[in-house]
Amino acid sequence: MSAQQRTKRETTMAEKQELSVREKKELVAKEEKTIPGRYYVPYADIHETDDALAVVLEMPGVEKKDLDIALENDVLRVDGQIDFTKYKDMEPVYTEYNVGHYARSFTLSNKVDREKISANLEDGVLTLTLPKAKHAQPRKIAIG
Amino acid sequence: MALLMDPFDALTSFQQALDAYRTSGWLDSSVSGGGAYPPVNVFRKGDDFIIIAEVAGVKKSDLDVQVKGRTIRLTGAKTVSYPDKSALHRRERLAGKFDRAVTMPVDINPDGVKAEYRDGVLALFLPRAESEKPKSIKVA
């Protein structure tokens, strides 16, 4: 993919629209949380290429060290904690959004190579790259 | 917010405090209203104010902050990109431009304004102008 193609695609995605605000969605978990504080569902994009699936999650305010990514029984669980000690001695006078931890789970299919999952956190956006297992990658069949 | 002592209660009470101030009319008389992106929270710390905005996915280089008088203007653009030849299974993240102004109720010292951007959160430290600081009057 050339740099030019990439730029073009980014521009189309960005469009010239104004960004709007959406209310954060509170997490409705199957199991109860044992730590206090509300959880929110991070916005996610999922896209797939020939050799990998990517899950992109928006978790503003979560530091690398407070991020927990676990894979258990086909479920990939992402948990991001907010370090609220930063808000110490700060008195809210006007607020438009609430601050809380983030959690979201994804069920994986068997086409993901579990050993090779990688994660990258940048500007509050977590990108999980899930490479496809060899058997799940597309193959060209030559006609004999 | 004097309850910040107990680490287990602190977040809950902080979240409640944030909720209590939602829809408060603090900035109503100004030109900026609610509903604009990015959403902001305004805090007071001592004499000074702190504005915090969540702008996950916006690059530092795409973020611009201007201060003029009592007004702080936040402009920028957020791009969401996908690799070529990819199939989209889920698309919740939004991209676009934003331009927002927040007017403070007191004069701020423009030279003392500091901006920090980390992990998708923008924090602006706005020191109150010297002329706005309360003066103690000695009772003769």
C-alpha cells in the first residue's frame, strides 16, 4: 500500500463532517464488579484483512500500566482502569461527561492465532491485532 | 470533594459529583453550550481552573488550543483509518473536525496557560488573572 493511497483513504474516512458528542454507554456486565466505580463500554472498530483481524478501542485516559488484556476460553477481555488520583483536590464546577473504567469482551473464533495477538496503545486508542491462523488465511487454488 | 480520603469510596463519590454537576448552568450565559465536541469537564483547583477534554484518537499534532481573553478555543481533526483491502465488521468510532470555544467566567492569565496531552486526554491549566484574585481587606 503506497503512502498516497493511504492518505486518500484517510481523507475519505474523515470526511468534512463535524464531530458530534455521544453519551457514554454504561457497561452492563454479566458478572458483578468487585471494585467500586462505574464502567463504560469503549467504542470499537473491528476490521479484517487477509492475514489479521484488528480490534480498535477508544479508551481515553487509560495508561498502559492500567490496561489488562486477557484471553480465556475464547473470550478476549479488555479492562482499562482510570487512575482517578489525578483528580485529587479538583472540584468539578461544570461537567459534560463522566469518568470511569472501561471494559469490553470479544468472543474469538478458532481462526485467530492466539499466540500472536499483539496490542498497541496510542493517544487513548488501543489497537489489538489478531493474526489469523495459517489454516484460515485465504489460499489461491491453481486450476490444474 | 473532601471525601477523597478513602481510596475505595473516592471514585464512586467522584463519579457522583460529576453527575451532580451535569446539566448545571455554569457556562450557560456564554456562547458555548453543551453538545459540542469534544465534551469538556471544568474543575476548580484553588484559585485556578482546569479544563479536561476526552479526544481519544486525535494526534497531538492535530490539536490546536488558542486563548483569547476569557475564551479558550479547541480546534482539531480526528481521523480514523483502516488498512486498504480491509473488511469492516464494526464501525463505532467517529471521525471529523471539531471547533469549540469555552468561555470562562473570570479573566485568566494567558501567559500562564499550560496544555498537556496524554492518552487521549487533553488537560488545560488556566491560572486566574492576578486582577481576579480575591484580596483580603483588613478590618480597621
